[in-house]
Amino acid sequence: METVVWSKPEKLRAGTPLLVMMHGYGTDESRMVRLFEYLPLEFTFAALRAPMPIGDHWGWFLLDYFLANDFADVISAATSVRAWISSVRDQHSSVTLMGYSQGMAMASTLLRLHPDDYKAVVGLSGFVLNNELLSTMDSFETKKPFFWGRDKADLVINEDATAYTAEWLAENTLLTARTYPGMGHAMSKAEMVDVSAFLRHYVLR
């Protein structure tokens, strides 16, 4: 991860819970940095820039209109993120993941590959990858808390992806699902209030 924006200087991060934030496809880390002010100050936030150039912006792996993906690309991206997290993990009391849009696919994939590594996950206007190889790896001794926020009228995430995501999350996580009419494929202040309550309950308590 060559570009990371932190919410705190290094001298103030020790012992704090870490929230790793991953942006969506065709954008960058600034999308997540805007959320810092709306989330619990007890956390250290780290907004990562995805490694793959998408025009003038960035993505975690190539994605088409139908949200199809290449398994090797997904695993490569997840491995890079996990390696970065491992390099800073010892400074923090816990690690929680947050992903917007394609970033939610990344966050849920990291959880699927190494469920014991993370305290909780927040997914915003995103999806879980419907991938047969990933499905064969799913094994959760304990269901981890997962917040899923979206607008039911979001036109970017197709119906099949939404249906699979709902089924997978219900089966494999301790799910908190919230919807926000009129939000579209975005994030909102009202949603951040609920995310903050989720983080306080499952991570800070």
C-alpha cells in the first residue's frame, strides 16, 4: 500500500483500535478520508489507496458491469492489504475493516480468508463476491459482527449481487443491516451515526 492517509500522527496511534478503510472502484482514498470526522475518535483510521490504476483513479481489481472478477486479481489484492495490515497490527488493540462499494468486496474477502484477524467489518453500498473458490474456503467458528448499509434503490449493485450478499451475510456473520432511502450509491451522515453506534458496541465496549 503505497498511499495511506492516517487520522492520527504515529505517536498517538499506539494501543488504539485500527479501522482500515477501503474505497470503491474508480475513486481514491479521499472518499474515505471524508468520513473521519463522523466516526468515533477513539479509533485510528487508515484510508488505503487501491493498487490498480483505473483511468485517473484506482481500484482493487478489474470489475465489469455485472461485477464479474478474476479470482487471481482478488487474491493478489487481498494478500497485499493483509501484508500491510500485518506490518502495523502490533501497534493496535484490534483491527476492524470498512469498505465502500468494491471496498466492501475487499473487506468481506479479507474476512473470508482470515476471519480471526478482524474484530468486525463495515460494508457500505457494496457487495460480497459470488465466487466458487472463495465459497469453498468459508469457515467461521465464530460469526463476526458485520454492518451492511445501503439504499434498496442503489442502481450500481445489481439484484443478483445484492441477493447473494444478503444470503451470505445472514448465513456467515452477526449481521446488522440498515437501509437509507434516497442515499443512492453513496454514504450518508445518517449512516455514519449508525456505523459509529455499531463500532462503539462491537469494538469499543
